[in-house]
Amino acid sequence: MFSDGLRDGDGQETPQLGSKRTSLKNDSIDSQPNALFNSKKSVASSEAAPKQPRFFLYTKLNQNQTKSLKKVGTNVGERRVLAEIFSLKTITNVAPNESPSKVELLKLDFHFMNYMFCKKRQYSNEKVSTMLAIFSHVFNEMLEK
């Protein structure tokens, strides 16, 4: 039969994978070409899904902001810069007689702790920007739900 085939348990030769002589007895895949690709369900589910950013590098913090964040050096200064970056207006524009919003204080603490994580591990500016953007995205998604 086939010279390049192997013998199975019944003593019959079976062709090897990659052999030019292999053929499918059941051509169910060939009888329905592109059945998987023409599925309306897969197209509809991809259109309904919200668009997620593909890259997070410099989406929330640009290069200058990450550099200024690293240059500040004090916790108060870092918190102030983070509040400006993440648009926490009640913290940056607080009057002397007013207290900032508790929700924005929570957000600031979240971003500050994440920045401390990056700082402790001596992340580069690119890694800091990416990590804080990812954390911010996940945090905002959680708050929306």
C-alpha cells in the first residue's frame, strides 16, 4: 500500500502525518467551508464588547509626568502630583475651610499605594506609567459596575 506509512494494530498501513497521500475519509470540514468564520454569533459578541485599550504606556501618565513624579521625592509632593495626573479636583482645588471628597481621597490613596509599589521595585518610567494606567483602568471598571 503506502511505503511511508506505519502499521496499526490490525496490520494495515496508515499514512504518516505530513504525507502527500493522506486523505480524510469524512470531509465534514470541507463540506462546510468557513463555517467557523461566518458565524454571526462571534461577530455580534465582538461588536458588543466594550473597547479595551490595547496598550497602557503613557495613556494616563506621559513621560514628563512620570519624571516629575520621580523628582518630587516627598510623600506630600507625590500625592499632589498624582492628584493632578488623575484629575482629582477636590483634592487639588480644596479651599482652606473645606475638606476633600472622601471618594477622591480613596482614589488618591489607591494611586499612591500603587506608585509606592512601583517605586519600591525601582520601576522605569515606562513601567510606572503602564502599571498605574492598568491599575487605574481596572479600578475605574470596578467602580462602574
